[in-house]
Amino acid sequence: MSLSSARNYALRAAKSQDQKEAAELLSKAILELALAIEATDAKVKKINKGA
């Protein structure tokens, strides 16, 4: 659940010679990005609630 994981998946996908593997890696990268965004959103909402 981190941006670095998403970046690593995307880099591996870019280097992949297999289209199926690349698509799977990009799917994982997108999921990691979505989870990171949700986590950040939750933190911001928590901060805003406390302010």
C-alpha cells in the first residue's frame, strides 16, 4: 500500500517483454495507487476533523 510499490510495479511492467505479465503488473500498480490515495484521503479527513 505505497507509492513506491506502485512505482516498482510500473517499472517492471515497462521492462516486461510479455504483454500479459505487463498488464498484470500495471493492474497491481493501479491497485497500489488507489490504496495509497485512500490512505492519504483518510489521513486528510482525520486532520480536518481535528482542526
